[in-house]
Amino acid sequence: MKKFLLITAFALVFLSGCTNKENPFRKEISLNPVRPVSVTMANVETGYESYSNTMYGWGLKKNVNAPPDIPDSIKTLINTYHAIYLDSTPRSLYLTFDEGYENGYTEKILDVLKENNVKAAFFVTGPYLEKEEKLVRRMIEEGHIVGNHTVHHPSMPQLDSTEKVKEEITQLAKMFQEKYGQEMKYFRPPRGEYSERTLKICEDLGYTNVFWSFAYKDWDVNQQKGTDHAYNQIKKGVHDGAVLLLHAVSKDNAEVLDKIIKDLKSEGYRFKSLDEFGQSITN
């Protein structure tokens, strides 16, 4: 019950505070496995009542320069609904950024990506899509993927109806299509929280759920620890096929990104677009 109240309180903070730079990512990354919580979803549409809404968090047990430990049962669930978090292709890397609000660093990140000819994916929320049109247009024009991170960044299994789950996804996609004339096809579950039912709904809406195989505590803008810390965290976390989750609100990430990309390229890694996921590297 305490956990439910905490999650509900967090959702309310996000909804009221994302426009004044409250941190919507505070609970996004859990470095420890999250115990499944059973949540009742009312008004389940016909066809989804047979899918469990037991909530899971994307908690990772990290390893140095190796993929994280993921329970076989979770791997099976993820694979069943064609979600991705790790590529089997050697020396491939995928850069993804979550964008809940703009903290002044995305332009620098885009400059670095352009200079190094690297394509990334940016998962945006409704407020970001509305307020940062110039940056979003630049993402599109420079060949990056703009992914769906919902309108309001809620825990998807905690929403009390299937329709609300769909609305969080489809309304953002509608906004994106109307403003930028493109469709979204990749989805990142807010806070890394999901259930079998939400995975199924997303897949039925035509999305690929994108999790990650590396992240670190980079989202707290009041606890940035410097570029050396960021560099060491990322370098220790890199492994073949890694889907890297970074937060664009991080000053450290923006400042260290160029060195990270150049050093990893010199070690033989190739940064790929999510559209290339699973494809062999050709020189």
C-alpha cells in the first residue's frame, strides 16, 4: 500500500511540475530489481482481460562491460511482445535519451551527434513536444528518431483503464503527427514500469517497446558528479549490443558525450540507429 501511495504521489508531482523543471525521472531508473505489484485495471476492453496487469520495474543488476542480469522469465515476457533492450550484434551500440523537459543541454548533445555522425533516439513527453518545437524539428531533420514517452509520463500499469493507457500513447502520437507530419513507432515505458497487458497494448498499437541494458543515476540535476564520474560510469557499462539510456537534462552527459563517442569508436564500436537493430555491421 505504501508503494502504491508513493507512486501515486510521484505521478501527481510530475503532472503538476514538469513545466517548472520538477524532475520527472526521479523514479525512472532502479538499479535493483523491483518486486512485481498486482494492480487492478478497470474497464478492460474485450481482448485484454486475459493479459496480466502485474506491474514490473525495469530493475537491472549491472555488470562491468557485460550485459545486465535479467531473469529468464522476464526475457521470455519481453521477447513474447518483441520488446528490445539488448542487441546480439557484436560491437554495436544504441544511444537513447529521455526528454521530460529541456534543461539547456539538448542543443549541445545534437551538436556532438552531428559532428560524430551518430544517430540517436530521443523519447519525448507531451510538454517537451509542445514547448521545444525547434529542438524536435532539428532531431527529425538530422536523422534522429523521436520516440513516444507518453503525454504525462505516468506509470502505465497504474492507469485504471485500458483506454487511458492507449490515450497516453495515441494522443502524443497525434500531436507529433500534426506538428511534424511523421509517425512514431518506438515506445519507452515511463519509469521503466510495465506489465504484460501494457506490452500487449503497445504492440497492438504498432510500437516496439524499447528498454535498455545500461543506465546510471544521471537524471538528478542537483547531483551531477562531474565528467570523470559520467565517463567512468558509461565506459564501465558499455557492452556488445548495448542500448544506452542517458538523460539529456544531465550537464555531465552533455559535456562528456563527445569524448565517449570518440573513444568507443576508436575501440571498434559502432553507434547504430534503432532502425538498424539486429542488423549485422558492415564496413
